[in-house]
Amino acid sequence: MAGVKETKTDAQEKKTPDAILRKRGHGPVVNPNGGKILVSFYDARTLAPLSPAPLSNNNQMYMEILKPDGTPLKGSGPEGSFPVTPDTKEKGAYWIDLSEISLSELEPAADPNQDTTENIELPCGVPRTGSPTVMLNRFTEAVQANCQTYQMAGGMTTDFQTGGQEACSRVPVAMTELEESYTLGLIAYDNCIGDFIRHPEALMDDVRLELREVQTQKHASGSKTNFQGRSFSTTTKDGYGEITGLTPGQAYEARISAHSRYVCTNPPAPRFVHFSGSNLLWQIPFQPCGEFPARSVIFVQQACPGMRAANLSFQASGVYPPPSTDQHGIWNIPKGTTGRIDFQSPGNVFSPAYIYLDKDSPMVLTVAVADQQVAQLGSGKRRFQFVDEKGQAFPHRQLHLVYRDGHEETVRTDEGGWFWAEEGCLASAEEDEYGFALDRFPLLTTQI
């Protein structure tokens, strides 16, 4: 018989790690598919064995399985779950079929720089790697046993059977009994006031929570009738409200609202599922929109309004410490500041000299700033001093000026009681912490 010429490819194949291992009796290096995991269930409180059955009409239980890194494996069941099937021969035993999962899905990505021959020189019978593991995380829905509703007590890590094998021993899984229904409590409070335990006035009334049952994949696959979700609602009184009769494992849409003056600063998830039968308590913070929201003042150069008065330090009545503008000439008025705010700064003149804040004030106001001497000399104004009957200067007095053309202006005296005005205009002052009121008086001399 004529010999067959060995090709280059055949020669290369003989040198591969698989070929070497086959020659030594190890078999091929492969990533086999998984097998079946045998599990049993018991009551975590009484330790009594359980034989759970699905609650839905499709007569099938499904479980979520996680990789070692915590990410879910992708199965053929609802939401990527895996079927849990009772053993036909042994009561209380169940199989989880992972035959569709490849071992490669549980291994980290291969290092391209790693030498593939380093694991070849192993003694016969010694496994090249340890058995991979998976985590039995939870049932996709609550199950029933002994006329009670149960859910898994927690995740259970077990070996991942490979090569189509079946597990030799059971994996015991703890189950906890669920209540048939649970209550969702709501505490609504004003987080601007703070801790509602120490400050009960922070608790808010008339906050409304609405819940609506929503259809999930289990409803769509297990029911032949149209899904009709129930609706629930509650309104807080003394800051508290509750909704009873909610079903564990049921998905709900949540909507929360307060009266128009408040906004929720940390709203709940728009959709949630609570598998445990224990009661829930939501603490929801709100913040008032406020009739006096934070406003800003833009300070510009009076000679060139297109230029901002950046980093300007000044005094604003009722505001402490003395504020200053930022690099853009903006001053953000402290939240809650209302009423009249007068501006003063050595060597500067403000136009207008004050602003008045109420709930109808614009969100942004503009104030022009000019050098005092340049402004006064360029306008024909003279320098006047405000003194008392003994000739003592009145510093920091606020004066209201009315000019001959009807123009009005407010100025404030400096440390020496001096201010600038046109001769002949009328000056007056209201009573304040610095002195008594002054009726209108014409400015004819350098002292008033």
C-alpha cells in the first residue's frame, strides 16, 4: 500500500498541546459543556426538608445562576434563568440543567502572552485546574411548599459540573418562609429642616404615593387571560402613610408627588420588586421650591456695560460677611434673602444704589459700577457732608435724593459723612439705627 505523504499541516498538528496530551493519554484540551447540579431544599428556621413547587401556572421553577464574578449566566428561562426540575426517582431532589453552559464562560479571558505548554507537564491523574464554581442566587419568583410561600435565604456556591456529568451529592439550599403580603410604609419630610426625629416639624402631610401592578414575563407566559394590575395609593398624615396587601415577587410602578411648592430630591425607583415578605419603609426627602429662590446680580462697568466688574468687594445691607463678585462679575444672593439690599463700596458708585427682592423679582438683576470721583466730576455734582446739630459727621446714613428733573437716587454717606449730589436737589433720610429721620431739605451748602 502506497504511503500517504504527510502534509505540513499534519506535522504542525502533532506538535500542538492537544496532540501531545492525547499521545500521553490525557485526552484533548477542551472547554466542555456543563452538566447537572443536584439540589435539595430545607426550611432555614425549622431545618425541615421542603419540596417546593412553582406558584405560577406554567408548572416550572426557574433559578438565577451567577458566575464567580457575580454576573449572571445566560440561560433559556425567563430573564436568563435556568429550569429547576424535580427528580423523577427521588423525592425532595431537584436538577438544575447547566448543560448549555460552556466552561469557557466561567474562565477569565486568556492571556495571549501566556505559554500554552506550561500546564502540559502534569502527572497523570492530576487535574490541570480546579473545578469551577457557580452561585445559585435566587428563584425568579417565590415558590410554595406545605401551603406556605418561600424564597431562597441567600446565595449558595457550588462546583460547576462539566462534561455533561451529573452531580454525585446534593447541594442543600436554605429557604425562608414569606408572608403572603407585606406593607410599604412612607415617611415624607422636608430635608431643608433636617432630621425629622429631632425636628418633627419637618414631617410633611399630603404627600401621595401611588403603586400599580405591572405585567412581567411570568404573567405573559403563564396566563391565558389579559393582565389586570391592581392599583394602590396612600397620602401622608403627620408625615406617614402606608400601603398594605402588597404581594412578594410582584413588580410595581411607583409614583410619588407632593403639593406644588415641593419637589422630591431623591425619588424612589420607578419600578421595584420586593421578594421578601418583610415590610418596607421608604424615607423620602423633599425640598421646597421656595417663593424666594436664589437670585443673582451681575455687576457691570457703567462706562462700558459690556465689561463685568470682576472680583469686586462691597457691602450689602443685611448680608454678612461682606460679599464679592466672582471672575464673571456675578454675585449669587444667599437663598432666602428678601427686602431691600443697599450696595456700598469705598471709591465706587452703584446704579441703582439698591435692589428690592420679593417673590416677583427677576432671577437675574444688573447693577452698574463706576469710579466715584470720575462719576461725580463728570456729572457736575458737588461734595456734601451730613452732620448733626453739633457738627459731628453722620457716617453710613442712607439719603434719598430727588433732582430737579425728577430723577431720584439713593446714596450712603462714607466714614466722614460725605456724599456726592447736585446742588439744589432735595435730600431726605428715614430713621434708622444711625439717626433720626430727616425731612426733605434742599442741598445749598456743603453741610446739611
